[in-house]
Amino acid sequence: MMEKGKKTRKNREGWLTTKKERFHYYIGDLGRTLEGYIVTAFMTLFLLFQGVDLLSLSAAVLVVKVIDALDDVIFGFLIDKINIKNSKLLGKMAGEGKYLPWYRATFFLFPIFTALFFLMPQQVPNSVKIIWFMVTYLLYDFSYTLVEVPMNSMIVSLTDNVEERNSILQTKGIISGIATVLAGIIWMFLISEHVGFSMRSVAIVSSVIFFFMMLPLTSKVKEHNAELKNTENEEAVEHYSLKDMLLCIRTNKYMAVILLSTFILGALATGSSLGTYASYYLYGDSMILVIPIAIAFIPQLIAQLNTERLCRKFGKKRVYMVCGIIGGVIYGSIFFAGYHNFVLITILLVLQAVPGNIANIAKTFFTPDTIEYTRYKTGKDCSGIFFSLNAFITKLTTSIASSLGIFILGLSEWIAVEADSFEELARLNIVQPQSALNVLWIVYMAIPAIGTLLAILVMAFYGLKDEDAAWMAKCNAGEITREECEARLSKKY
């Protein structure tokens, strides 16, 4: 193993992970991200194409999330408490590490259940379709948690170097951002009226690809910071109760701020799953909204590449707040501009993309800091429970947003359609009333703009300083003593 702090062509000074490890981590995370994104991107659209009653569908979406409400939190508790390597059933698959063992033993379920979700039969009653949706979505959701929690928690166990973590998070965010944009465009093109592939065929083939992207992470990456140091009770690191877990959550007020902000942003993101539908019905072409995405791609990428540098110079919170407010205001102005002036909408979308994406990347830097804060305050390594809560919030809000969007659209005079692709939808030539199109514009643009601004307002209450989190990380890794850390903190936590 490479000595800590030794500078080589493969490793920056003080970094623990190698280029090869980071590469496989990025690719594995990208496969996991795109596997979840294809359901996020297609779910509402896919269900709308099944001709299911919108009000019944919106209720079904919420019901599955109520049923699923506990599994993320429970799994977060289990992943922190149970050593899966001791399992007779999964021990041989698990291997070494803290979070990687869970990933190795369960990651293959994710693409399997994703594909199953899109195999919904068409020529069956609506009730059968809703039951199929509820059962297969719960299976998909469970497998999502099995992969999401270990993958996100791993950022803490890969390394204790804060600069290295931020670099990994930034690179991961940029890769995911670029890939989701490109994947979204490719998927939209394939299912558009210009090509005519069905959503189910695109989703199933994509799931096979994502499986092979996630596979190398099982053997090519090592967790270098799996053990917690400088705790008052070393036994507590490996053995602690549900009461201890709840204490960790109650202690971490900074994580509560992040989760609340994430909840508001996600729950009101009603337009994220209706982009292609809005493009088709508002502009007559399912691909036309790709134009502003393509124009903004390069400046957005340049901005994302410089996010870490901006955060080092000005601080995470300041960068997030300034860029978030600018992006949110521009986002809100798009709604008032109206969808009829496409040139103006394109200009505003391009202008919003740069600050909006900087804010999104900067926000990912907060979570590892809050994990280190809780480790420092409690001596408990509760990463899994926090990332499971984050995964739960993300999935819950995605479903709330989808349900809310479908519900509001269902209150309008929207005409239900049943088709397998946009090519078939174009042949049906069903014209929606103007009142329904006006509601679609509200769902697509107004509600998400409100959510963006409210989420930024909540983050104003985040008070953990960057430099203090860095000292806590060093203490947790055993590089400095608790006494040295206390002396260097800017305030009493």
C-alpha cells in the first residue's frame, strides 16, 4: 500500500486513493447514478403512456413511498451496525471494508429490478398496471437503497483527507452531471418521434450496460479510512444501539438543515420528470428543449470544473448561497416570460445553468463535513444512517414531485393517452386543450422555481465552518489529538 503523504505520479501529496481506484469509483458511481436516473427520467412519462388515470396514479405513487418510508432508515442502521462479512449467506461475496461489502453483495439486484419495472404489460386493466407499478417500484426502490447508501457512505471511508474528498466529490459530480445530460439527450432521441424506440427497450438495454459499469468497483477499490480513531470508547465504534443512532441524528443539526433543504428542493421539482412531455406538447417536438441544454453544456462544464477552487477561496456556503440565489432568480423569471417566446426561454435557461450547477456541486461538499462533525461529537461512525436518510429524502421527494405533478395535471382537462413511444403518440395526434397546457407550464416551471428559492433560504441556517470540519476530520483519523483539535476550532461545537 502507498504510504500516506508520499507523492507519486499516481497520487497527490497526502492522498490515500490511487488514480485507478478513483477511476473505478467514478465509473461505478456513474453506473449507479444512471440506473436510478433512467427511472427518474422515465417513470412519470412511462406511466402517462400507459393510459392510467392520473388521479389514481398520483395516489399510488404516494402509497408506495409510505410503504417504503422505513426501509432506507432501517438499512442505514443495519449497515452501520451489522458486519456483513460474518454472514454465512453473503460473507464470501462481501470481502473487506466497511461499506464496500454491502455493495459487493447486493449491487446486481439494482439493474434486475429496474428492468422488471419497465416490463409492465400493456393490454391489461388499469388496476393490474397500478399493482404492477407498486410491486416492482418497491423492489426497485429497495435495491436502490442497497446500492445508494454504501456508495455515498464510502466517501468518508475512502480517505480522511478533506481536499481529496472534495476533489472526488467535485469530479464525481461533474462526471455525473455530464453523463446524465448526455444520457438524457440520447434517451430522449431514441424514444422521440424521430426514432421511435419504446421506453421499455431503451431502459432494459441501458440497465445491462450499467451493470457492467458497476461491476469493477467490487474488486478494484479499497477503503483506506474504514476505522474511526480518537474516540472515548473504542468499543462503541463497532457496537452501538439504535438509541445511539438516534442520538447521532439529534446531535447533527447541520445535517438536518441539509436534509430539509434537499426535501424542499426535491418535493417541488415537479418539472424534472415532465421535460420531454412539456417539450412535445408546448413546442410540438419532444427534442426541442435539448437546444438550451446543448448551448449551456460547455460553459456549465467550465464552471463545474472550478467549483472546488471557488469553494477553497470563498468558502462552500458563500459559493452555494450566491450561485444558488442567482440561479433561482433566473429560474423564476423563466416562468413569467411564458413558454411562447422560445428564444427568450433558451437564453434564460443557458444563463441559469452555470450558477445553478455550481450550487449543486458545492452542496455535495457539505455532507462529509457534517459526518465528521457527528463522528467527532459522539464517537459513533453513523455515516450509513445519514446517507440512508439522504437517500430516503431523495427518493421520497422524487415521488412526491412526480405525484404532485401528475395530480395537478390530473385536475386540469388533460386528455389521457396510451402509447408505447412518441412516434405512436404523434400518430394518434391527440390535441390537449389550452387550459391543460397552461397547467403543464406551471407544473414544469413555476413550482420548481419556488422550491429552488426556498431550499436556498433554508441553507442560510447552516453554520458548520469549513476549517473546523477539516480539523475534526484530522482528529477522527488520528492525525491530531482531541485536545489539539479543540484548541484550533474557531468556536465551541
